[in-house]
Amino acid sequence: MSDETNDRQAAQSYELKVGFAEMMKGGVIMDVTTPEQAKIAEESGAAAVMALERVPADIRRDGGVARMCSIQIIEGIQKCVSIPVMAKVRIGHFSEAQVLDALGVDFIDESEVLTPADDAHHIDKHPFRSPFVCGARNLGEALRRIGEGAAMIRTKGEAGSGNIVEAVRHLRQVNGDIRAIGALRPEELPARAKELGAPVDLVRYVYEHGKLPVPNFAAGGIATPADAALCMSLGAEAVFVGSGIFKSEDPESRAKAVVHATTHWQEPAEVLNASRGLGQAMEGIEMETLDESERLANRGW
Amino acid sequence: MERRVGILAIQGDVAAHGRSVESAGARAVPVLREKDLDGLAALILPGGESTTISKGMDRLGLWEPVREFAASGRPLLGTCAGAILLSRASENHPVPTLGLLDAVARRNAYGTQVDSFAASVDAGGPAALAGLRCVFIRAPRLEHLGDRVEVLARVDAAPVLVRQANVWAATFHPELTPDPRVHQLFLSPQEPNQSS
């Protein structure tokens, strides 16, 4: 390819990564484990799919070490859909990430749903061509991940629980932390950055813009159309649905319904329409019954 | 009176287009229903997932109302996914399209996200767009252009900004860069003299 233009930038450019994350706003990203499920997700209007071997509810049930998805599954899914395909790597496992980058997945989720590979360090995400999404429970965690190169933040919630309470907690926490920064004086930002354990330039960005420098999505425990609408109302810009679709009684209807409610979250009558005739939602887990060691959100720092 | 510019708000980078519209001095209005098209000076079909947006068009019954909007002569701009929706047909996992632009859109023509890139427009285009930096994200290509389609900008000789009467299509994302020229041209009451 001729290159007379001297400002050409490739996919490593952070601007292109965040720009791609922008394209998913208002959408639903669905966990899928087979090409058939991926097709159902695409047909229902999903904005992307997340390729996995097991959905979080099954990972939780089965125990053991959860690793990056097998390559055949990801390739099978890439072949059968035209929407973006994401896949997860273990926290800190940059070799898994290099494999997915070489495979050309559209987005890499450095995810607490898989068993962490490094209990002290996350991946340095800047050198990769694929953009990264990471989970966060609060603003400090979100800004640490962005500092490492994440182009999209999602709440951790509590994956595979079918319980929205943790995603709500994390959304309120991140957005509350953002609002609190807006009330500071400029000279107070470095001390706040120190408390948050976050890079001061990113804290300053939040102060100046009143938002994260990357899209802020919800994940972890979304099981119904009303759950999706709740997250959007609390400031999420799109939603991930993990176990909520394919662990429910009628995945096809539920997938469409969650997409509809995410588009029309401001219209209760439409969320009502989306909520009709869906069959059983996935089974949920009460948080109090989960031991601290069973909580996936506690993975990472 | 303030000009209201609609942005189809089913899914995608609606907010980014909103910022571009406002910086061009107009008011951005989200569009989800036929009635939202009333009184709009122009309509934008944003970037996003063309499959997702086309499913939403089905659900909301918006295909005919958008075609009627185009027939009224008011300007439409589609970027990336929006350009696919405006085209006569799409290839590579086809989606339904509006058929308002006489071109075939090849979806994801450059590859997946790891093949996304930014580049400046080729020299020799209209002076008004000289040096324009274009961001391509899982971008389509426009092929088999009809005679009525004017090419306003190219990158590596491929058409990236085209126009057929009141219908404009960009395979890149002018809404993601601070350069306001594409939105300004699109929204200017004076038609640009594109062959200068």
C-alpha cells in the first residue's frame, strides 16, 4: 500500500481503540459458547459477542481453573457472525492476550471471571492492536485500568450470579466518585489521585470532563430487560449480559428483549413490552450466601 | 430559528455525532420514532453495528419513514454503519439497506478491529477537505458507484466520502475527530462546490 500520507496510524493507536468502544454504545454484548448461540445473539440485535467456553454461572458451579477460551471455539464464532467478537483472558496473562491479538479478536476482556494469572499485576495493554475492556468497582480501579491502556471500562458486578446488586453498587460508586471529583478545587486533585491510587492526569481528565475518558458499560448479574434498563438509567452506556441470556428458559426471546430494553431504557412502556412472555430468568444467587473467596469481583486490584 | 438535526439513536456513537452537530451550531435530537423526524433540518445515521441498527429499524418500522425523509430533499448523512444502511446493497454478511445511495457497501472490508487505522485524504480532492484526517473502524468500502454519486474524498484511491444529491455517506467517522469540516459541509445551507 502506498503511504504518501505521513500521519497514518495503525490499530495500536489509543484513539482507534476508544473510537471502537464508542461504536458499541447503546448496545448489548452477549456471552456465547457456540456458533449457534452467536448466531442467535446476532439475530437478536447484539452489538457484539463474547466468546467463552463456559458462561460465568457454569464456571462458578464447576470450579477449577478457568482459562482463555479454546481457539477453535473463537474461530468458529468469528466465522459465523459479522458483529465484533470479543474474548476473555486471565488477569495479568499477557501471553494469552498476545494469542488473541494475533488471532485478531475485536476486543480483549481482561476478566476476573477467569482465574487470575497474576495476583499483583494487570496486563500492560498499550502495545496491543486489540483494544481491552476491564472491570472496575470504583473510580480508582477504573482509572488504574485506563492508565494501563484499557479502552473500555465495565462494572465487575458479580458475574454468574443473576443478581444485579453488585453492578448497581459499582455503577453508583464509579459515578458517585466522578461527581465528587467535580466538587474539588484543582489543587486538591493530586491528593485525591493519591487516595484513589490513580494517575493524576486521568483524575484531572475526570475533573475537567465529568466522565471517564473511555466508555463506561455495565456487567455482572444482568438477567432481565428491567436490569438492563436500570443499569442504563444509572449511567451505563451499554450492557454486557453473561449467563443471563443462555442460562434462561428461552434465550432467543430474552436476547431480543434485553436489546429492546437497552435501546428504550427511557420508555417504561417499551421495557414493559420487552418484559412480556419471556419464560424463566436464570436462577439467581443471594450475595450473603457467597463466601468472600467465591466473589469474582474481588479478583484484581 | 435553531436548526434541529436528528441522529438515529437505536445504537452506536450517537453522543459523538451530537457533539459534532452542536459544534456546527445546530441542535442534536435523538430519533427513535417516525414522529421524531418531524421538523428536522437533517438526519444522521451514526456509526455502530449495522446489524444491530437494521434490526432496530425493523422493530421500529423506520425504513419507509427514513426513505420519505430522503425524498423530501432534506440532507442525510450516514457514517460507517450508517453508510452501509444508505447503500443500494451490502456484501459480506449482507444487511437490509435503505437503497438511497447508488453504491454497494462491502462490510468490514479492511478486516477486524486490529486492521482499523487512521489516514489523511488523498491529495487532489476538493480544497475544502484538504488534509482531512479520517478514522476507519472496522470500516466498509463503497463499490460499484453509480453515475449520480460524486466522490468528495478518497483515501488510497478508495472513495471514503461520497454524495448523491442530498444523501451523504462516509466510510470513516468524522464525529470521532475534532475537525468539524464534514459536519459543517453537510449542514451548510450553501451547497459546496465540490469540483473546485
